[in-house]
Amino acid sequence: MVTPVRKVVCYAVQQGHLLVFTHKDVPLEITGVQVPAGTIRPGEEAAAAAVRELHEETGRSGRVLR
């Protein structure tokens, strides 16, 4: 049986622009353009995971609006 993994995806918007990024160490042709996303840790709320992933992947802080 496969154990489900809980994930979050962040659509961070500032001044009407969607935040996207690329990875410096992986060619754009492999990873493409991405939005912050990742796994929700055990015991972690989805909103907290979204804020954490945003910071880990972009260095930016934010808050969940919806």
C-alpha cells in the first residue's frame, strides 16, 4: 500500500505579479519555471508549511490569505 504524502503549493502574488523561480543548479530545460511547493511535515498545518516552503525556496516571507 502506498502512503499518501501531503503537499502544499504556494501561489505568491505581490503587486499583481505571480512569484516564480528557477533553480540555479539545474538547467531550465529540466525543471522549468516553478512556484514554491513542498511536503507538509508531520504535525504541521498546511498554512505553516506554505509559509515555510516560500521562505526556504525563495528567501521571501509571506502569509496565507486564502
